[in-house]
Amino acid sequence: MKLYYAPNTCSLSPHIVLRELELEFELVKVDNRSKRTSDGRDFLTINPKGYVAALELEDGKMLTEGPAIVQFLADLKPERTLAPPAGSWERVRLQEWLNFITSEIHAGSALLFNSQLPEEVKSLLREKLFRRFDLLENTLSEKNFLTGAFFTVADAYLYTVLGWCRYFAIELKNWPALTAYIARIDERPAVQAALIAEASCQG
Ligand SMILES: N[C@@H](CCC(=O)N[C@@H](CS)C(=O)NCC(=O)O)C(=O)O
């Protein structure tokens, strides 16, 4: 498998999951501005959506959309319990979290990267984001991970998008359970390996 990624973006989530599952994969770096891959190809011919993450399977199929990619990967090794079995109520709960992260946290914070957005709009976005953080704080005050005692693909995704707070000068220490949660995930060897690989710009 090949993971098309860009450092410090949402593709870190499937990257972590690939390493958690100890699957064989190759990283291909994408320059999100030029839309060129590190091996000199036009990324738009690989994924016409023009954004990471994209996962290329051995048979040439291309899968996009982070929440779909991480569930596909988790199902390759169900014994690692990164996602409950498809069709179970617990799986629907996981999907509920993945959708919350993608629409409320990922999409809700990505706009803050836009330097053209007026400060008043950014302030409204921050306020909304903070209400979502309050909800996460309540959830994580009662359990170690989003769905309970075990790390799942939803945690890989939430960890990834919360990591952007450092670019927006958002102090996560105002949400202590959330801060402790990030520290817990930071300690995972697969997470460290993914961060190191991206920092050394592998691919
Ligand atoms: N809906 C997509 C969004 C992916 C996305 O926003 N990717 C960003 C990085 S976090 C990107 O590559 N943006 C470049 C662009 O849109 O040109 C998903 O959830 O996977």
C-alpha cells in the first residue's frame, strides 16, 4: 500500500493507524501547493480531489477521505481492535465520533489556517470550536479514549487535528482532560514513529 501524505496535515491520522497495525506501506509525500508528489508526479492525476490523505491499494484502487481510510485499515486487522466489528452498535458509535471530528473539529479548525479570513470571523470559529472542546473535555474526563478504555482510529484522528492548535495559538491547557489525552497518545510508539518519519520528510 502507498499512503500519499503531507507533513502535519490530516494524513497523519491514517499514517498513525498504518503503524499501529504494523502494516507494510510506503509513504509518498505530496506538496500541497504545487500538487506534485515527491517522485515527480502530478498528484491531481492520482487523486482528482487534490488533497491528502489518499491510500493506494496493491490492486491499484485509490481510497480517499480520512474516516473511510482509517476504517478500511482497521478492518484489515480486526484483532488489533482499532475499530469494533462492522455492523455492531459500537462501530456506529465510532462512526459518530469520526463524523464529529471531521465536520466539527477538522473542518471547524482548518479555516483558521486561512490568512485571508478576517479576525472577526476567526474569532467566531474559535468560539464554536471551544464549545466542541468543552464537549470533548466532558467525555475524556470519564474515559481514557473517545469510545472507552482502548485507543481506536477515532483517537488517531482527533489527536491529529488537535495538534493544529499550536499553529493557532490555542492553549489546550484550558481543557485539562484533553491535554492529558493528547499526552497519553503522544507516548504511543506508533505515534512517535509517524511523527519522526514525517519530520524527516520520508517519501
Ligand atoms: N474531506 C477530506 C479533507 C482532506 C483535507 O482537508 N486535506 C488537507 C490537509 S488536512 C489538504 O490536503 N488540503 C490541500 C488542498 O485542499 O488543496 C478528508 O477528510 O480526508
